[in-house]
Amino acid sequence: MKKWIICMAAVCSALSGFAQTDSSSSKQDTMMVGNFIIIKKNKKENEEVQVQDKKEGSTIIIEKTTRDKKKKSSNINTNWWIFDLGFANLNDNTNYTMAQAGSYLKVLRPADGPVDKNSMRLRGGKSSNVNIWIFMQKLNLSKHILNLKYGLGLEMYNFRYESDLSYRNSPAPFVFNDSINFSKNKLYAGYLTVPFMIHVNTAPNNKRGFSFSAGVSAGYLVGTHSKQISAERGKQKIRDSFDLQPWRVAAIGELGLGPVRLYGSYSLNALHKESTGLDQVPYAVGIRFSNW
């Protein structure tokens, strides 16, 4: 019985010693239990937890640290299959008096008149821009606030005309005012595009924070066709480049507030080649469906 009382007293004394708090981080908590000396050493924070029991004669050393549980964000984040849906239009700076003197704008019937600015007017609510980005990556430059954003995708423009304008490719590409009334009349242009943007996220740890991006994109023309529907001709689709510029360079931007993201794109070069005489600059605005 006496042995049990001595053991219990030793355990209580040990627990009491462990419960003490050292007022200075540089000191060690030391306590003697029976023939053993127990030393508790506190390491600096943000180090891995290490517990070592070392028996040196009758000394037990316990080293105790705190663990940093904060998870580090990756410096490179990838977002797959981003979808854009927006409206497209053209900023027409063409001098039609000079353009009509060339061979690209033709008059097939005098009654239809020459191609002018009214002939090229688009249906604003019907002309669309749809983009599918295979991926976009975000590279951390500074504290996940300043990032480099880049990717690869397909930009698709559908220019819907109000007038009965027609594109033809034989013997060489040209445009004229048609005599047919079309229920649908559009020019499609698709570009394989690589965007580069500086991305600023004002609240990296808050999904409802504000972010914005600005930069440039370079796209290569990978598909062009005209599509017309009429009672007289039915559905017609003509595939040709129609003397469109093979490259498209654009200024691009993006605004994000929480899960809502808006994008904008404005071409830095004209839609058609300079030889056509047309000076039309495409632009688009819309909604981006993306995780960031």
C-alpha cells in the first residue's frame, strides 16, 4: 500500500510539473521524479514536430514544437475548358470611295448598287463571339496577388449582316450586294489563339474578391466560311479565306468579382487584308465561365 501511495505521488508530481508554463521561451522546464530528471525543451514555431526520448543515465529529454498547419498555395494553377459567350461587332473605318475603286468590292447589277458602309452593317444582337479555351494557367509572380496568365484556345466570330451582302471566292475573293433576300447571312472566322495577361487578384484567399487582367493575344486564322439561307437558293456555305488577315493581334482584358467574370477583346489589326481596301476592326465583350 505504501508503494502505491509513493507511485501516485510521483505521477501527480509529474503532471503538476508538465502543467507549468515557462515565462521565458529561452528557459527549460526541469522536474525530478524519483531517480529521473525530466527536461522539456520548446523549439521555435513553424518547425516540424519532433518528440525525442533520450536516456542519458537517469535523464529524459522531451523536445516539443508546434506545427505550421497553413497550406501553401501552388505557384502554378491550371484551369481546363473555359467557355466565353459574348457579342461581336466591327469598328468600320473604311474609306469606301477609295475601296470601291479596287477589285474587292464589286457591282454585279447596277440596281443593287455599290458596297458601302450600310452594306457592311452588322446585326448587333445576332453577331456573336464564342471562345473555348482548352486551358489557362496562372503563374505566381508576387504573393499570388500579381500573376502571369496564359493559355490556348479557339476564338469564333459570327458576323451577321443586316443587308444582302455576299462573299464569293471565284475567280478571286470579292464582295457584292446580292439581289436575293436572305433570312440568314453571316461570315464566320475562327482563330487558334494564345493569350498573355498580367493578372491581379486583390484577395488571393477570398473566392469573392476582386480581380482584373490585361494583356494581348495572338491568333491564327484556322477556318472561314460564309453561310446564307434563302427561299431561292436554300442553304449555302462557301469555305474560303475571303482575303481575311491570317493573323489577329488583340488587346484583351478581364474583370472578376466573385464567381462573375467579364471579358473584352479589341483587335489591333483589321479583319481584311489591306489589299481589299476595307478597314474594319473586330471587338467583342461577354461573360467568361471560369474558376478564376
